[in-house]
Amino acid sequence: MARWPYSTKAWAQTRAAQLSDEPLCRMCKQIGTLTSAEVVDHIVPVNEAPERAFDPDNLQSLCKRCHDRYKQAQERGGGLPGSSLTGAPLDPRHHWHEG
């Protein structure tokens, strides 16, 4: 699949709406830190679910550090390290989240 066309008007509008709805980094909030979000991330990557590219339920706001370091590492097959303030693993694929 070709690279996602981030330069389209439709994506610019979707991105702006997402950052307006969720202005803080979702991953940072899970560990008790408030950081401004700069990146709109597809929870399920576009290459796996192109039909969900504009689905608001498939979008999350992240800071650049969380996106570039943690989310991309997770997509490359590594788990997402750490736990939330409640002690739950941050990685949604962790077996504790099953069932």
C-alpha cells in the first residue's frame, strides 16, 4: 500500500478535529503526565485497516515523543513498556487485557 496521504484537505480537517477533541497526549495521561499532543495517530494502522483511516474511534492524540518512540516501537512488534497509574499494562495487547 502507498503511504498515507497526510497532505489532503480531508486529513487536515480530521487531524484538527481530533486535536481539538483530545488536546493532550493519551499515553502521557495514562502515566499521570500532561503533555500537549502534536500527532494524530491511527490506533490500528492504515495499512491494516484502510477503511478506518478517518474513523474517530481509531484515532488518538499523542505527543511527538510518544508517537516516535513508543507507538512506532509497538508497531514494529515490540510491546509497549510500562503501566498506567492504576497498574494496568499500557500495552493493549498485554494478556492482562484479555477477557
